[in-house]
Amino acid sequence: MSAGRPSIVGDDAGPSPPYPLKMEGKVISGFGRGSKEASHPIPDAHGLGIPTANLPVDESTTPWIADAKSGVYFGYASLSHPPTPTTTSPSPDSSSHPPTASFRIFPMVMSIGYNPFYKNTIRSAEVHILHRFDADFYGSHMRLLILGYVREELDYTTLEALVADINFDCEVARKSLARKGWAPRKGVVVKDGEGNGGEVADVDGTLDVDWLVTPL
């Protein structure tokens, strides 16, 4: 389904209403379908090698989610005291990150919906952080700054088609965030030695992400 899809979404100037949307909570276990096919040992709700972190869908604390269209979104995630990246390459301006803040910021894509391929009956919010870690982060506090919509939720006839679309979603997020109006100042977004987050971390942007790193 990725054929013919744009690789960049949103106006170059930056997010437009109703974005940005905010969501936060403790990372919880997913649907437990296993991670035997995962490429690294962090939460992988569907065993696709595309690890996800789940947040509870709670309309009382996130009222906008009741009317949110099911589908794939993108933006930034911050984690409180995240595990050490497998290969860390400090960004040039990392020293400017507030030393009292316990949060670190990463680019992300996320799905809100029922994942029809797996016939879910419970609406979920599953976040895929575009970064590699050496451990899971269940129980960590996560904040999400959701900046835009990538595509609608789809059903698939094959697992391969699903994975191909998710991988393209990640490409859309990276390219869309790597613009001045969509990126924070240079060095705030964490990148690792494999280039994850690098496109965004290297942009000296204007996006306000202070909420993501406000101490609990």
C-alpha cells in the first residue's frame, strides 16, 4: 500500500490545528503476541521486529482521543530515564539539554485504533520510537507530542504488506520531522550510532518541545 504515498506530510511551516496533541502515561504491556521475530529485546506487540510501547487509552485524561480518527500519527516521544541506547552518538549540542530534566526526546510513529489485521476489540495507542535500545522500558513515564496524521488504519491480507507499510510510515515520519518548523533546536532529539533520529537531530528547528522535558 506504500506505492503512491507521499514521503512527506504537512506544510513546511510546521504543524497546524488541531496539532500538536498531547498524551502521556506509564508504558504498559501490549497484546502479548510475542517478540520471537524481534530484532532487539524491547516491547514488540506483534512479533514483527518493530517494537512498540503501549499507552493506556483513557478519554478522561486525553479527551481528544475519543474523536481521533483511527490510523497512524507521527511526532515526538519523551521517556523518563530511558534505557541506554545500544550505540550512542551524542549530538553536538547535547550539553544544552537541561541537566535537571529526566526526559529524553525521540522521533516516533504511533497507531491509534484496533489493528484490524489482528482483529483487536480494544482500542490501543501503540508507539514505535525511531531509536534502538538495549532493554525494555515498561513502567517508564512517556509523553507524546503528536504533530500530524500519516494515513488511515487499514486491514491487510499478508503480514509482509503490513510490515512494508509500517516501515514506510517510519520513513514518512523521519522526512516530515526533518524540517525547521517540525524540529526542535539542534541537539535536543537523541540519535544513535545507526542514524536513527539523525535526520531530525541535525536540524536546527523552531518547534517548542518544552512540555516533553518538563520534570514530573
